[in-house]
Amino acid sequence: MEKETLKVNKSIIRITGIFESDGIGATERKLKDAGYKDEIIDNQQFHKNYWYPEFRDIFFRKENKETAARILVNDCNEIVTFLRRNQEKEIVKKTQATINSKEVYLFPNGLHFFSISFDTTELSLVDISDLTFFTRDFNAELEDYKEKEWVKWVENEVINGIKIYSNWNEKSIPVDEYSGSKFKLYTVVDLEPNELISQQVIDELLYDIGSVAQIGSANGNKYFSPSDSYFNLLLEGKISAFNNYSMLPLFDTFTTVGQSLLNNEFDLLRFNQTYFRIYLFNLFIKYNLYRYNSAMSLDSVKTRNEFERFLNNYNISTISYNFLPNLIFEKHRKSMLVEEELVKFEERINRISQSIQEDQQNRMNTLLGIVGLFTSIGSVEPAIELLESARESFEFEMAPFYTLVVLLVIIVSIPVLSYLFPEKKKQLMRKLKRK
């Protein structure tokens, strides 16, 4: 069947990205000055009965300051227009989008998230495909915007000027080293009931929308049309708990397609908040793994300790008293290879810990040898007598002679201290390079 002709009842399109800041309090104040407000949690009793305490405290109750996210919202009505050009740089299509909500999730460890929700009223499947294609691309071109790039608009209008992306000839931004050049995409498509919509049709739409390919690619002969083996490989992670819809968690996208999904306010809340925050939590885990892996080469001891605290706070295995949230959590986590990366990173941590222990033992032996050398002298008095004898032999005044002795001691101590405390040396060298 021609899937382009299927009618959409309602849909949800959200993109998500990350940013960093040193002080969560200062960041929160700046965002509130820009129009953000604290999120107000409705149905508190529902959330108490729905979530395990560890997950509930992160996103809903927010009483544990060591783990809880500070969630700020900004309801808005902002219009952006994306431009598509051909190889001759001529404009061949304009896609207008209305942003109706911006959210920011500030985490205590300094790695934060933002989410942008789009008005999807009366969008067709083709419109949804076009919109997701543009909005996830950092470098999508905007009409009538001074800096042209979509990512620059996001930096300025969503996170109050905090940088998340740099060009080749610009100073590197730490978060840009592991965020990639595409925003993460969360999409829910509720099709109008149609007896011709089979599970195969839903699976093909999951591929088209989840892969940000043209509608009809899955069973057609288009640029992004998959082979049978690739199509089946991607669909292995599909979640089909009920017969009216299916979900497909992939590495960069999370897509839901079905019928009678968004019939009322509760359904909208379920997909737009409940399931979205499971998706966001897994992104939080994944990006932190990137972050700690990246930081390991800079300060292995500090990063190891921070990572262990992170795991104690956030590496939870069950999030809800209900089965579907746990299934979504597990399947999405698996699609992003979180468990495999955790194992590899912990192996790396263990190797580094062993190496650190060996280095510490070697440095301790060296320190004991130095202490033993000074001890063998017997006392400080013979050393002072030796220095005085040398001073008199060279006919030095007391002040310049002992100044020279102190300088010599410092010069000799520098390589010794560098050997005994290599991590501190690395930190100092990085600070000096920045200056």
C-alpha cells in the first residue's frame, strides 16, 4: 500500500541534546532569567505508585539532591524555517516548524539535557519525515537567521548561549567531542484507524521514521531502502507489547507507530512524559559513559572515583512497578549497547586501578629509599656543619649562600615530586597550557 496516503491522527516530535556547565545554580538562574520556570508535577500519587524510588527521585520527587534533575520548562510559540538546497545551492524546499515547548534537565554532575517539542498539528507522514530530517541535523540551514545553522539557534535560544558545537578552526568544546553532530530524536505517530494497517506496515514505518528515511523506503527502491537482512536486524529490538502499536529503539532515535495511541490527555502524558523520561535516562547513562571515557586520559584517578560514584547513584536495574516501563528501559538500553560499554569501561577501570597501585608501590619504595638516605646521615647537625664548612671555604655571605642552597633543593625536588605525584604533574601542565 502507499504509506504516504495514510492519515495521521496525532503525533509527538521531540529532539534532545546535551550541554555542560560548572555551576548548576548559576545555570538555573540564567535559564530562569531567559523565561524558564520550575516544572510542576501533577498526579504525584500516580508517580509514587508507578516508579521505584531510585528513578522517581531523579525525575519526579527530586528530594535526593545528589541524583535529582532540576527540570525547567519554557512554553513558547517560536517559528523556524528550514531550507533544503540542491547541488547547485538553489533552494528547492522550505519546511516550517513551530516550537511549542523547551525543557532543560540539569543534573548534579554537570552533564545536562535539553529537549525541544514541536507543534505537529495536521502533519502528514511526509511532513513528519521532513521535519525529523531537518531538526536532528546540527547543520541544517535556517531561513532569516543570522548564524544560519540550526545548532546555533539551539545554543542561543534554548540553552542561553552555552556552546555545544565547534567548527574545525574553532577552539574545541569538550561536550562536542562525544555528542556527535545530530540531536537524538523521539517520535510518536498515531495513525487514524485503518483496516489496511498491518503489523508489516507498522514495521516498515518504524524503519522509515526511525532511520529518518523517506516514507516508503522500507519496501521500496529509494536511496535508504534497506536489504532484508538489515531491515530484520534493526527490527530485532522492536517492542510490541500490545497489538495496536510498536516501538523501535535505535542508537539515535526512539520511534513509536500505531493506532489509537494518543486519544486523550492521559495518553499524551504517558508518551510525552512517562516513556520519554525513560528514554532520556538511558541517554543520560550513555552520554556519561562517553564523558568518563573521554576524561580518563586526562585524570585517571579523579575520573575513576567520579565514575564509581556515578554508578552507585544511577546504574539501576529496575525503574517501575509496571512491566512496560521496565521493558522499554531494558530494550532501549540494549539498543545503545550500554551493558557492553559498562563492562568494557569497568575492565579499563580495573586495569588502571591495578596500574595505579603498582605505580604507588614503586613510588612508595622510592620515598622509603629517600627517607632511609636521610636517616643514615644520623642527624641534621652534621649536615648543617657540612654546609657551613662549604660556605666558609667558598667565602660566601650567609644570605646568598643559603638562598642558593634552597634553590638547588627546589631544582632537585621538582623531578622527584613529578615522579612521586604524576597525576598532579599532568593537571598542572594542562593548566599552564590553557594559560
